[in-house]
Amino acid sequence: MRRLSVVLVSAALIVSCLFLIAMQSASPLLYSPRIDAIADDHVNAGALTRVTGDRAERVLPLVSDLLNSPGSLILTIKANDYENVARELEEYRQLSRNLDSLVINLDMTESEIAEFRKANTENLHILTELSNGTERWEELKTLEIRYREGGDSQMLTSITYEGESLQRKIQDLYRDYLDQEDVMVKTGEKFNLDTSSYIESEREFREIVHQVETGQEERVSTGAGGASTGDDQYQLTIDLLDREVSYAERMQVDGLIRIPGGGKPEDVDIFIDSQKAASVPTGVNGSFSFAQVVEHERAGTHTVFAVYSGSVFSEIMTFVVETEDALLILKPPEVTESHVVFSGALRTDTAAVGNAPVEILSDGKRASTVTTDSGGNFRVSEKIPPGDHTVKALFQADSYPLSPSESAEYKITVPEPAPSIERESGFFANPLHIGVLIASICVSCIAAFFYLRRRRPGSIPVSPIFHLPGNGLPEEREKRERMPISPLPREQDEIPGILDVQAGLEPGMDPGYLFSTLRKAVSRHLSFLHPGSLTPRELCSLCKNLPFSTAVCRFARDYEQNVYGGQEISGDNRETILAAYSSAMESLEGIDH
């Protein structure tokens, strides 16, 4: 019975462990701010590193580095060391990202820092474009020498036109750079920082512009006056429908190409800011038209010219993209438990702003970024932690001719999730988890059932008993085994199963009967459920550490020699077997103990 109880308890423990493992497998994370934030004494370890001192002390070194970076970068551009220019530009970008990250983490919303970040971002774009423009300018100087030595007047004309476009672009960049001076220098002076390097960078920038202007004047004075093929003169003219355009308006170029002989001309290429914008087919009379909707063009002056057959150039014309005010509308957020739905629209006075990124800010930190659709509308659902929050939407307008825009702020309260919601998101919310749990329990129960059934005493065949010759038929021995042992007259032999050594082993007494009796007595003493399966050696091994082990092992050894070894039982052997048997049974206090 004791072994059966141990098996049942083990099976129960296995089922319990499987149940606990299956429940934890759905959510293996033992600790997280979301789980433990509801506790009264909860402390978020990740928040312990927040700044508690003066926040400006951490921002000022970055502001100082950003004031000094443009001067060093412009000097490198002026030296035409474009390998180091790329490296310094990347360092400048990293400094700008560090400032943005630090300001957000410190929750700094002062207007001076916000304006400084905006002006610094514009300077980064200006210097990137300056690097690209001056690098292309140096390439044109090399090509000009090559084509001039080869006498290729058509390519010289192409270089002259592209140089004109680059000159105007660099001039516009310089004007934009000067526009940032007021904010950059004013912020530096407010924090008592050295701004001399930034002011010096403006003078270096002006020298780069002067070099480009001088070089282009020399190129025009020594270049070809026009492009022609053979002795007949080609004529290519363009005109702009509107010299000033805004977002979502059409910039339209109309032109006319006349070729010798009056034939139908081929396509005409349109270049905007020295970049090919399109190839436009011409009509029978040589007229052509090109229109482009203003979307991602930066505010400022842009150049446009046309090229026919790679050798006939129109004059260079300019148009201005004006900055237009953008209006960002955020509707009252819809709070649904732990999620908040934000929706709104981005528009100008005349058109919707499509495919534009809009940032959703919660307590000054970016919570989500959503892109407007073709109609300028947006909608996004974001998970916001429980508590009170201030939310708004922001449009940066980095690559749009639009002014940045912020929506109105809203104060929202996200409630704590209900306990039922936590349970629904736990283990029992997934039917697969429940199925795995049920299957684990069923498999454990079936395995335990077959194990216990296999170990029942009635299912194990009785080990065969070898008998000595001349000790009677098996039927008689079986009958004798069922008969009770006759008590002996002496007091110490009143214990069942103990025989008188002096009386000797009766001729009809089978040693197998003695072994069977001794085996039952030992098994009951040790609470062993299946004594019939034990061999003499196994019986001796079970009694190894018991007081009567010597007598049991001596009996088992003599029993094996006579029964399994085929030796005939003599008088001495009978007395030895009987003495060992009686000694062991006396220590066991009979078969029932």
C-alpha cells in the first residue's frame, strides 16, 4: 500500500507541474512595468537614472559643439577635401540627433531650444547641399578643360548652363544660411557661449560663393555664345507661366524649338535645378509644354532650362517656390481603455496635404507617426499608459514648402485596465493554451493508469520454484504450503515460521517452501508489494543494511547451491539451511511481522 501511495502522489505532482508550466508559458515575463505598475509600492528601476539637477548643464555642451561645427565643415568644403567633408557631415548629423534625443528625454519645451533645433536642422540641410553643389562644381571645371582642349563647343555650352544653375543654387543656400544667424547666435549668447566660430563661418561661406561667381563669369566670357549644328541656327526658347508658385500649384513651362529645314523635332529635355525632370514630346510646329505640381520642392529660388538633342540649350529661367502656412487639425482623442484613437487632417488654405508625416506627441514625447492619405486625413490608434496625459499633433515640414504646424493640445485620462481585461489577456484567453493543458492532463492520467495496471500483483507471473528430487510431487508441496506451520512446544518457537534446529528438516519439507516463507516475511517487514518476483540474491540485497542480513544471505547462498546447483541435500546442509532460516525468522519475529 505504501508503494501505491507514493505512485499516486508522484502522478499528482507531475500533473500539477505541467499545469503550472502551461499557465506560465503564455506570459513568461515575470517582471515588467506594465504588470507591476498597479502596485502601491512599485518603483520603476529604469526611471531612477532621470536627471534631477540642472537640465541646462547637459544641453549646453551640445549647443556649443553645434555652434562650432558649421565653421569647421565650411573650411573643409572650401579646401575641396570631400572625403573629410563626408565624415564631418556625419558627425554633425550625430550631434543633431543627440541634441534632439536629450531635449526629449529632459522634457525641455523652452522656445529658445525649439528654435535652435529648427535652425540647426536647416543649417545641416544647407551644408549638405553646399557640399554636393561645390563637389559638382569642381567636376565641371575638370570637364571644361577636357572639352575645351577637344574643341567640343556643344559640351562646353552644356557645362556653362549647368554652372549657371549651380551658381544660383549656391547663392540661395548662402542667403538661407544667413537667415539662421539670428536664432543661432542669440541662443549662444543667452547661454554665454562663444559664437565667434559661427560668425566666421558666414564669411567663409561668402568666399565660396564669390569663387563660384567669379569662375562662372570667366566660363561665360570664354564659352560659346550659342549652340548650333552645321551652318543653320537652331532656336530653343522657353517661358514660365507663373514665376511664383506655392504648394499644390502647377509650375508650367511652355517652349518652342525651330530646326533647319522645318522638319518635326524630337523630344526636348527639361532640367530643374540641374536635374533632368522629364523628356517632353514636341508638336508639329515644334511647340512643347511641361507642368509639375509643387509638392516636395523646397521653398526658395529654382532654375529651369530646356535642352534639345544634347546640344541646343534654352536660356536659364528662375521661379520661386513660396512658403505657405499649413493648418494641422487634431480632433478630440477617443479614449478606449488602454488605447487612444487620434484623428485629424493637414491642409493649407487651398489644398489638402497628402502623404505627409504627422507626429503624435504625448507629454512632449513622440508616441506615434502616421502618414496622411491623399485627402490629407489621418487616423491612428496608439497604446498610452494609464494616467493623465497632454497630447497634440506635430507637422515638421522638412521637405515641403510649408511652415511647421502644431495642433491644439488635449488633456486626456487613460483609465486603469479592469481585472477582467487582465484575465482575458492571460492564459485562458487563447483556446490553444487550454487545449494543451487538457491534453497534458489526459496523457498523464492514461500513463499512470497503464503503469499501475502493469504493476498489479495478479498481472505478474509467479517465478518458477526449483525442487529437490525425492521431496514429493508438486501437488503435495502446494498442499503443504497452504497448511499452517505446526507450533512447537517450546516458548521461543511459538512464533509462526520458526523451526527447531535439533529436530531437523522433515523429509517431506521442501526448501522451496522455506524460501517462500522467508521471502514473504522479509517483504512484509520492508513493505514490498510483490515478493513473488524476488530471487534469492535480490532478497539478500534488500536485507543488506538490516540486522538479520547475515542469516538471510547465508540461507540464500545455501539455497542457491542446493536448488540451482543441483547438489543433493545432505544432513549437514539440512541443518545449515534450517539454522539460517530459523535465525532470520526469529529476527523478523515471524511471518506476520
